[in-house]
Amino acid sequence: MNYFLLMMGGSGTRVGADIPKQFIEVNGNPIFVPLLSRIDSLSCTDGIVIVVHSDWLDFVKDWVRKIDVKKVRAVVTGGETRSDSVKNGLQALSAFAADDDVVLLHDATHPYVDAAGTDAVIQAVKQYGGATLAEAQYDTCYETDADGFVKRVADRKTFVAGASPEAFAFGKLYAIYTNASKQELDEMTCAGAIAIQYGIPMKTVKANVLNLKLTYKEDIELYAKLEKSYFFEDYIPPNPLLDLLEKRKLGIHSGIPSFCSANKFVIEAVLKRGRYFDNSVLIEATSNQVNQYGGYMHMQPSDFRDYVYKIADSINYPHDKILIGGDHMGPLPWADLPAAEAMDRAKTLVRMCVLAGYQKIHLDTSMPLGGDDGAFSEDVIAERGVALMQECEQAYAELLESHPNSMHPVYTIGSEVPIPGGTVGEDIHVTRPQAFEHTISTYKNKLDEYGISALWKYVIAVVVQPGCEFSTEGITPYDRRKSAKLIASLHNHPDIIFEGHSTDYQESPKLREMVEDGIAIIKVGPALTFTVREALFALSSIEQDLIVDPDKRANFIDVLDSVMLENPSNWNGYYQGSEWEQSIARKYNYADRCRYYMSDARVDEAIQILFANLNACDIPVPLLHMYMPNQAKKVMAGQLQTKAKELVIDAVIDLIDEYHYAVKYNYLVHEVFA
């Protein structure tokens, strides 16, 4: 059994209130009320004992009756000190708690309770004896002297800030409070002190970043904003993309890269870098990669999810840190079919994505379908987009029946959606502010027309053309001066961000400017596999020098080209010119149509032979430096081994770091770019 001690002592002096802060009314309720309801609703909660000052005992009991919580076993008075209050709560618990039950001490000044974090704390107590939620320190930490002067810079990686709940096996904690003197208890002001004093191993569990502590007036004001937001929506884990919106509204520089790739080396690189930064990663599959008919990856939506999770499991990356999205989800793969048939297929696709647990869906209905002719318009785009959204919502309701803690998906929309994979000789025009506003109003009107306007809160982004693009042989860099009017129009919609496609090959300062300007979701795809191809070609060149017998070489470059020639449908519409010019384009081209062939069994076999050949050699660092200078430097610094696969993944990480630089507030990125 698991029991909460909800501690409601403390005063309101530091918040400037004349009542204890947990009783301050925010958005119609005392602060402790939503917290109590959340704790009561947790599946792990078997009982709650509330400890409160005697002056507020009746007030709390009245609220317990009013909100009809089911798991409150007792409301007891606290004591003169925190240790007295904890002791009174444990005494009340002793009437029904067993020694091996878990007791969780939660301060009401932490008004958010995280279901996943609480479960992790409980499991840690069962394994170690004690545990606490704790927040990692991302800012520089200084140790000061008594006069406030800096003595040294502390290693922030070894420091955490304690949070609620703190937890122990009930029997151990009760015995300590029963047998220790009052002086000893009063000196142990937190659970950590108890653990240290009595030799109880205490495991820290990473807290949700929203484990807000209410101490000052500003904290109450922030809570008032967040309590109405998605941070506190029911008990389904909040979608981190909604968290992104809230951070930006608070003026915090934040964004997220969307890694649109099904390449196994790319996905592993993304997850490894995500583990380094300890953040969620967004990985998306396009509708031509993955769909109900298999796509070119021969995967359905659930297959892609399992494929990503399998790679994550191989490097011990947690599934709950992975956001899986569907890119260009709509009728695009079937645009030549009659509109009704194409839309039926699109509905099936988005439904399968949501049932597979995808947390982000790009609803793309921006293309005319068979039979549209002159009838295609913004209204038609919105009509079809809303129809797909309804299909997603029906699928989500079905998903909750079997997986009740599933995240609600969020949506991106748009009518000026760049062509997937780059353009072919087209001029780039920045989306006009009027077009953006028209997209917003048309979708809102259509949702209202269908009586589902409440779904607008799940629309987080509009896909626009901000003026960055790449073609087969060129790159159009982002120019914030040209997009200034579009960016200014975003200020009228604080609950919306822009999603930027085709950010591939942009320099990192340009990517950061995009995020600063509100293009907070920056998608990258071909540049990732371009980097994989580049690294594999580099290793192939090294193989030519190290493997003397030609018959033992993988000949990866030749194998890839022969497979592309055998099935030219994925590249011949992109690469023009003479046979020689096409040959060069197949190998060295920003559109990177090679990516369509990387999953071919013959290509994959050549890669494995290449890796085996090089792993059997001792690659000379000067030779590596010739083809992969960044990786050679890391090898010389002892940061990287000369294992072929790791060299490829590290090359991709170099690109990924440019996107992390763009979206983060530099809390760790300076270590990457130092």
C-alpha cells in the first residue's frame, strides 16, 4: 500500500499574505484543493492523511467533504515544528499502515503531483529504502562565503534540488520518529537529513520540470497562470509540446527539433543526444515512409513506433521521453485518386497513427485531389483537415479505453506547406500574414461549424513558408528581414507557434533566429540522411585504402548506385541532365534521394560488410582525419572510438547539435560548442 502525508503547515509570510499560502484562493479554489484532488485520483494512492494547523482544521475538513475525495483517511492537527507535524501524521497512519507500506511526504507548497514521477519514487523506495523527487540544476552553481562572495564554482551535475514527494518504508520512518528525541527530529529538517543520519539509502528521481515550489508572491502569480493551463490538465501526462507553448508565453526561449527520418542510424543518434541533454525528442515519419500500405519503409504506424522503441531499448533510452509524430498525414500519397477515396485512406492513416500512440499529427490537406479542378480552396483544405482531426479524436477516445494514461495528440495545420524533400527549381515566397490569418480563421470557423471548437486548444502550430528552403543543388538561407511581417502577425496568436519545414542545411545561427522568431518547431529530414550517406562514403574511401583485396571490400557506393539504377522511381523526377550528371546527382545532392534505398536488403548488407571490414582494422587517425576530421579530433581526445557505426552516428550528432543550439537556452549547449 502507498499512503500520502499531505503536509499543510507553513505560513504565508514570504508571499506577503496574511494566511498560509496553501489556503490562498487561486482561480476559485484554495491552492491545496486541486493538489488534493490530483493525489486522490492517482492509481498508486491507497490513502491520504492530511496534517494541518489546528486553526485551519475545520476549513480543510469542509473542503474534503465538498470536493468528495475518496481516499482521505484522516485529517489531523500538526505541531509546533515540522517534525512534530510529521510525527502526528505518522501516528495517524499507524492505525492502518503496515511496516513495508510506502509513506510519501508531500508539501502542499508543491502544488503539482506527477503520476509517473510518483510511481518512480515508490519503486525506488521498494528497491533502496528511501527516495525523493529532485530537480537537476542546469544553471551555474556557486558556493559562497558568509558574506555572499563566491568561493568556488560547484559541479552542478552532482547537485539537485529536493522536491515533493519524499518517501520511505513506513515502518522505518515511524520507528525513527517514535524513538528519536525531539531535538534530534527538529534538527533533521528534511527527509535527506533523516536518510543520512540513519543510513537509509535515498535515491533521487528526476522531477517533472513543473514541480513548482510556492515560496514568494511571484510563485503564486505564476501558479495562477499555470493552473489554468495544460500543465495541470487532468492526470494524463501533459504533452511536452504544450509545455513548449507555455514556456514561450512566459518569455522563455524554447523550441524543439522535429527529426523526420526513419533511418536507423539517425534515430539512434537522435536518442543518444537526447539522453545526453536528458530531454524529450520528437521523431516523425512521413506519410510516404509509413502508412497502412507500408510506405517505402514497409512499415505501418505501429511498426514504426516499435522500430523506434527497439532502437531506444538498445541504448536504454526511456520510451516516455520519445514523442512520435506523423508528418504530412493526409491524402498526399494518394492525391491522384478521387477526393473521396483519397480522404478515406487519409482517415485510416491518421486513425492508425493515433491508435499507435503518436503524440503529434501534422494534418496536411494542402494538395488538390483527383476531381477537385477549380473547386480547391482554403475552405476545402480546412474542411478536410477538420475531418481528419475528428477521426483522430475518435481514435484517441478508443485508445483511452485500453491505455488510459495516453497523451492527447496535438495538431499542426497549414495551407502553404513546403513540398516534402525540397523543391525542384521553384522560387521561394514567404507566407503572407493575410494567408496565415486566413488559415487560422478558416479552421476556427470550420471547427465551430461542426460544434467542436474546443479542439482548437490542441492545434499548436501552423506550417508556413518562412523563406528557407533547399533544392537539389542549392540552399535558400533564412532571412528574418524578409519574414518580419509574417513573424509580427504571430504576436496576435499567443497560443500558436510556427512550424518550419525544409530547415535542412541552414546554418545554426539561422536556425536559432528562426526559433527566436517563433518558428519553434524546426523540421529536418534529408540533411540527416545526407550526413549518414556522407559518413558512409567517407568510410568507403577509408576501406579502399585499408582492405587490399578488392573482393573483400563492401563496395557500398557501387551497391547503392546499382540499386538506385534498378529502381529509379524515387529519384529520376529530381535529377536531370546527362547520364553523367545524373550519376553525380545520385551520390551528391541536397535532395538526398539515396535515403529511399537505405532500407534495401542489399544496401544494408553492404553497410554491415563495410562496418565489419573497418572494425577488423586499426584505422589510422591521420587517415580518419582526411575524411572525417571532426570525428578524428574526438578520437584523439579519447571521446570516441574508431568503430565504424559509432563514427557514422557521431557525424549525425554533429548535425543534431546545431538544432539543439537553436532551441535551447544554452544551459548545456556551451559544452558542445566550446
